[in-house]
Amino acid sequence: MNFIKANFLDIIVLFLLAILLLQRCGDSPKTQDTKPTITITMDTSWKSHQTTVNNVYPTATQTIPYKVTGKDTFFIPDTNYHKLRIQFDSLRDMFLAENIYKQTLKSDSSTIDVSDTIFKNRIKGSGYKFNLKYPVITNTTIIKEPYVPTRQVYVGGSINGNQNSFINMVDAGFLYKTKTDRVFQLKAGIDITGKVNYGVGSYWKIKL
């Protein structure tokens, strides 16, 4: 009590200075973007699919008769039997022969194999083989929340010494950290002689 009375003015000045520093540290921090960062990544993989369709029978929708003219001597019956027999055999072989047609249709990385069989001047059957290759796109969304600064208070103490005395003083105090990473200190301590010491401090963050 006697110490407080003897140093009352100094204590008042110390606390006024501490309040002034704390008010200054309460200033609004620099404007920061508090919106989250949204990152969208795209990953493309290719899928393959094969399908075979057999025994497809198209339907004839129209028949257009062929008109024989005087120039088509091959289709005009010859009056000579031997030549007429040759004509008949040739037309028979052409009419009864199976003609198989195959083709491949391509589109990007996909293909379609088409097979048609012609018999007696008609499509006997068709077949399709689908080799499809298509991309599958997968989107991955990453939301990164920004760092939101907050005020922090730390309470603690320390033990001091020198070459003459292993422990010659102990003190206690607290640290106040602002949103702008500034640190303010208020502490008080007592040495081995009973003398009370006190002080304030201020620290700034150094960007390396």
C-alpha cells in the first residue's frame, strides 16, 4: 500500500500510456479480401464402348424397273442358242452371287464398321460394329478460405538473473496482439531487494 501511495502518479501515467497504446492498436486493419478462393480443376478420362449388331434386314421401299435399250446388247437374248446359253449363265452367276461390302465410318476417335451382304439383287443382311470412345470430364472444386485475423491476449511471466545472482527478479504481465499483427506489452515485476519495476512495450511484425 505504501508503494502505491508513493508511486501513485507514476502508476497513473503508466496505465494512461498503456490505454493510449491499446487504443491505437485497435485501429482497423488493412482491407483484406475475405472472400474464399474457388479453384475448379478439370480431369478428362476416355471411356471405350463396343457394341455389335448383327442380322439387320432392311426393307425395300421402292423398286425402279430397268429399261432395256438397243445399246444393251448383253441383256437382249441372242438368237444363237450357244451365245444365249452363255448370256444366261453369266446373268445367273451375277444374280446368285453373294457380294459382301464392308466399310468403316470414322468420327474423331470413334469408328463404326458396316457390313452388307447382297444376294439376288437384294440386301440379305447388314451388320454394325460400334467402337465408341468418348471423354468423361470430372470437375473438382477446391474452396480455400482466407486467413481471418483476430485479436489475441497472452498472459505470462519471466524470471531474470545476472552473473552475480542466479535469480534477481521475477515479473508478470500480458501481451495483446492486434489484427494487424502488432504486439503490445504491459508488465510488472519485483527484484530481490523488494523494488518493484514496471514497463510497457510495443512490437511490429517483420516480413522476411
